[in-house]
Amino acid sequence: MFQYTLDNKRYHTLNYYYKKKYGKKTCKISLNGNFSCPNKKNNIGCIFCSKLGSGDFAGEKEKDLITQFEEIKKVMEKKWPNSNYIGYFQANTNTYAPVNVLKEKYEKIIALPNVVGLNIATRSDAIQDECYAYLEELNKETDLTIELGLQSMHEKTLKLINRGHTLKNFERAVKRLQSLNIKVVVHIINGLPGETKEDMVNTIRYLNHLHIDGIKIHMLHILKDTELFNLYKKEKFPILTKEEYIDIVIAELEELDPKIVIHRITGDPKKEDLIAPTWLLKKTILLNDIDKEMARRNTYQGKNIEKRKI
């Protein structure tokens, strides 16, 4: 059995990481801090983003953070009573505000009972010097993780999706956060227009060299009222099938350092907004199919790295 799992997965699960670290079930509470995004100055932003931005399943921004937290916690307690909690600032760019605003929002959450840490989703071009200084201090108060969107290591793809920053900018942010002993989780997207399987696997190899702590793997999905939808209608670029996605994910896992924690291995589109692919709506089936195929191939996270060492 793969060593970094408690449930027969063949990759380094977040459940394993949290239970080893905290000794009990630990749940993320997804929050909407009512932040904006620096890449939306042109009213477009990344072409795949919904009108709400990232974090469609975060709390309701009309409600204060404590109310959001308590409502989501109440639901989770029914399934996992007596858990620890991670406050997850998910929606939009959660360092895109003055430090005094960040401080008020973050510290309100870490003061709550059984909150053991914060995950903060942001962009590499939205962390200013004074914010880095504050994050360094915050990291001493709680278990802090910064989640950075990259999506692809390929500059041509970053331009296509209107990412708004370069690979060098992203790399500088990762290294600066690491110099402050702050954990880094990176988001990538499989199936971006024009990318081959090898392109996607090369993004994994690149992230290995950066020694990140965790990764979120998403499948490209097309939502209504997005620039990506407009591009899809115009060019009809191919969308990965479920079988292709599974094959690519497994190839990526085989190349991924086994110490890197898998925070996510697929996305969660809203049914009412989804154009394609509809197979993403059956998340449990997809996860089970990944597990079955990995078992069939007798493979696991980091297998190719291990083979090269022999």
C-alpha cells in the first residue's frame, strides 16, 4: 500500500496529512471574504472564471465571515463531529486588500474554537511587501498555507487564458513564501486549449523542482457567461474525455514527488452553469475510477521518480 494514505489511495491524501499532523479529522471551511481580483481591472480576468470569480462553493459574501463559518461548520459536524477546522479563504484573490483589512478578516477566524489553521487562496502578483511581512507573523500564530494559482507552466497558455502574470512572477512568489517557512499549495488545470499530455506532465515536473507542499489538480470546465465559453463556441477546441483525464492524472501522479500532498484531484462545477464536460458532475464516480485504474496499472504517486533512482 502507498505509504501516505489511510484509505487505500495510491496518492498522498489530504486526509492522511491532516490526521498525521493533528491526530484527528480536520475539515476546511470555505469562506468568501468579499475580495476582488487584480486581474479583473479589464472586466475579463482569467477566461475560465465564472462571474463570481473563483470559489463558487465558498460562503455567501452577503453574510459576515463568522456566520459563514458557523453555517458550514454545522453541516460538517453532522458527518464529522468533534473535528478540527481550517479556515479557507477561497473566493477570488484573498490578499488583494490593505494589510489592516486582511488582519481583521483572518484573525477573526483563527480566534474561533478548534480552528487550527488558515488556507489563503491568492495570486502570485497580489502579495505586496507589507503583506509578506504580515504573513510571516501570521504563520507564527497559526498553521498557514498559501494557495497560488498557476494553471500551467507554459507561457503561451498563460497568455491564452489571460492569466495576467508570468511564470517568473509565480516562481518568485513561491520562493519568497518558502523563505518565510510558509507552506505553498499550487493549482493547475488539465485540458487547457492547445496543451498536450506531455505539456501537462511537464507542469508537474516543474513543480517538483520548486518543492511545493501541495497541489490541486483541476479539469478544465466551461461555464456559462465566461470568455472561455465564447472561445469554445468560436473554435470548438477539444475537451478531454473522462478516460483521457484519468490517464493524464495518473501520468502526473507517477511523476509527482510522493511527499507533495494532493489537496484536490478534480473540480466541482455548478451544474446550472456547466456547459462541458458533464461527466465532471459525477465526482465520486470519477474519483473511484481513478483509484481503480491506478490499482489496475499497479501504480502510485512518485513511481517514475522511484524507478529512476534504481
